[in-house]
Amino acid sequence: MTANSTATAETQTRTNWKVDYDVDPIEIRDPVAEALGVLEPGDPFVITYRDAVKEAGHSCPTAAGAYRIAQLGLDALYPDDYPVRSGIEVQAAGPQDDAAYGVMSRIISYVTGATKDDGFSGLAGGYGGRRDLLAFDAFDPDTAEPTFRFGRTDTDETVEVTYHVSDVPDGGPAIGNLQGILEGSASEKQREAFAEAWHRRVQVVLDDDSLFTVETA
């Protein structure tokens, strides 16, 4: 929005999306938002995969996998209630500078609120603080696949979610059109074929629970 624009409900929500994704949203409470009157007490934020795409700046199997890791982990950890920001610890099995763990942790942090030492420290007395709830290289997984643990600070329950990224379909030959798109040499037909194949692959990740394992840690 420029200095000459007028904010309206339409301009605040408009994004010219070229693709729709079919996946349930994540609902999560935030005590600080409730205390400051952003939300009614007990009401959750509703976070969609589109929100995760905005955070990442792109949609891909890694971003979709991170969204589903958070969704499945929180569902397992809070089977009867909304998950609560500031009450969720997140542990990543890999390092922060890893290409997969880095992108995934940003999305998972966005959803859960869990951060390292640069996060929100809370209102007076630390109420709702989310600092030091995210850790990297925190445990040794049984697999090389991306693995995260989610823990409740109120009950000490922990679940582990593994994303079997090696089982994600390759998308077919149209994925090879990406190089031409980046170079500006791809035809419109090639661009359309790539987009269809790429986002079909993303949707598989959003749909297929067999690509994930959720266990009590």
C-alpha cells in the first residue's frame, strides 16, 4: 500500500493467488492476544497454509511439510483443546542453517510462537513469553528425515513428528521446466505445465498423512 492508498477490508486481505490449496487451518490460542483485546478470551487465531506461504515467500513440499508437521504435532499434543502459544516447546533434530530445517523452523515458529532468544519475552512478569522455546540439534532422531518434537510445558507431554520427504512424488517431467522459467526462456505452456505439476505435488503433501509419522516421545 502506498502513501496515496486508502486501507479497506478488500485491500487488507487481497492477494492475487494463482492457486488454491485444500487443507484444514490450524487454530491456536495466544494468551497475549487475548490479554490485549486482539481476541476474545478462549478464541483462537486461525492460521491457514496460505499464511505459511506468506511467511516463507513460496509454496513447496518443504513448506507444506512444515505446515503439516505443526498441524499433526499440535493435534496429537492437544487432542481435546486448542494449543496455546507460550505453552509449546519445539525441538528440531537438525541445525538451524540446514536448508530443510531452516525453512521448516520458520514456519513452525510462526504457527506455534516458539522462538530462540530473539523472541517475545512476554508481558509484565513474562506472561505469554515465547523466548527460548525453540531449540536446534536438540536430539538424535532414528532417521535422516526431517523430525521435530513438540512439548507441552504444562503437562510435559511430548510428541515427535517425522516427515518422510523421500516418499514425496517427484512431480514428473514438467518440473524440469523450472530452469527455463528462471532464465526467462520458458514458453507460457511450459510455465503452466510446471505450475500444475508443482502445486499438485504440494497438494499431495498436504493430503497424504502416510508421509508423516507421529509418535509419543
